[in-house]
Amino acid sequence: SYAFTPVDLYESGTYSSTAISYLWMAVDNDMSVLFGGGTASGKTSTLEAILFFTENNQQIISVEDRQELSIPHKNWIPKNNNVNDENIDISELLMSSIRQRPKYIVLDEIRGGSEAQTLFQAISTGHTSYSTMHADSVNSIINRLTNPPINVPKQLLIGIDIICIQNQSNVESGSKPSRKVKDIREVINLRDNGEFQSKRPFRWDTKNNELTNSIEDSYVVDEISRLSQMSTEDVISEIKRR
């Protein structure tokens, strides 16, 4: 089936070229990303597009209720919970995937506590992971993940580096409603008071109808600089070049 690409992501107006390049650099540096949004906001399409940036010589395993993702990756192993007409628990599929020691783990959507806790345990042990979640804001994602019935420990949640929130705009573009990323947030740390410290390198400016950025103050840019031994100025220049 047809795979949604980063070029599609840009040409559809969902993400700016700078935001896509920023995510490209994040994937290059093994950062985990969670995509949130409401129904038909394009979460899965964005997830699929970003997976184009993964290393093709490294193993990637996707876990889905039913197979929807199409990943053009020579070391892709798709798994779904319907095998020989028997339903297998998603968290069990995730556990078996972790045992195969892949570089990347992809969970199509976080729905329940067992798979969420398994996924965040995988992230904490060094597996770069990507997933989606039905939520319309970063605060909503954090609240859903850290409260019943999901109950992911807050300390595990800082394993996610970037949270992207998308929505489907009521303003039509041509003949189709447009999908837009409205918020990209970086999860930095957990404060002593239990609140999360974060930065917001991209936000949707409703007044000017555009995605604005402040990547000069990005924690992810600082981390990439530290990991790659590039200066922050060089990291920003590379994002703009890409």
C-alpha cells in the first residue's frame, strides 16, 4: 500500500519544512516521539512519514491491532494481534518485540495501561519508540498517561523527547479539510513538585495562520549538539539546510 512520505507531510501543509527537518534530526539522534490529536487529525500518516528517517540497516518492529502502516524499510517486521484468528494482547506483542532487540519500536496507538507501561519501559531501556494517542493537547496526553486507568509513572514519561499535537482544521483547503500541527512540545524533566518541565519550539499562530518556531531555544537542539559535538548554531544551520 502507499506510504505517506515527509514530502506529502509538507505539501499537505500539515507541517512546515523547518518542523519536518527538526523531526528528521531528532530521529537521526534516536529521540522518541509521540503524536497526539483527535479523530482524523492525521496522526498515523505523520507517524508513517517520520519513519522514512529511520536507519534502513536497523531493525524496526511495528505493533498494531490490525496492520495499517506501510513502512518502506528493508528490516521492518510488522506484528498485529490477530494471528491464526486468535487475538494476542498488544502488550504481549510489545514484550516479544522488545526481546528481539530492535533499534526502533512503533506502536500504532496507546489505548490502555498495559501496552503504555510496556512501551515506556522499552523507552527507558534504550529503544527508540514512536506512537500515537487520541488527545487534543499535551496536557491531555500527560493526564491520560499518568492517571487511571493507564497509570504510567511520571518518571518514565520523561523518556518521550517530543510530543506533537495535530488537529483537523474547520477551514477547508481546496476540497478537503486541512490537517495542521498546532503544538510541538519537548519534555525535559520532572520537577520536584511533580510538574513537567517542557519547551515549545513550534506553535500554530492562529492570527497569521502559520506554524511559528523558536528553535534557537530548543532543548532538542541542545541535546543534538551535545550528542553530535556540533555547536547549537551548526545544528540549527543543518535543520535549515535539510
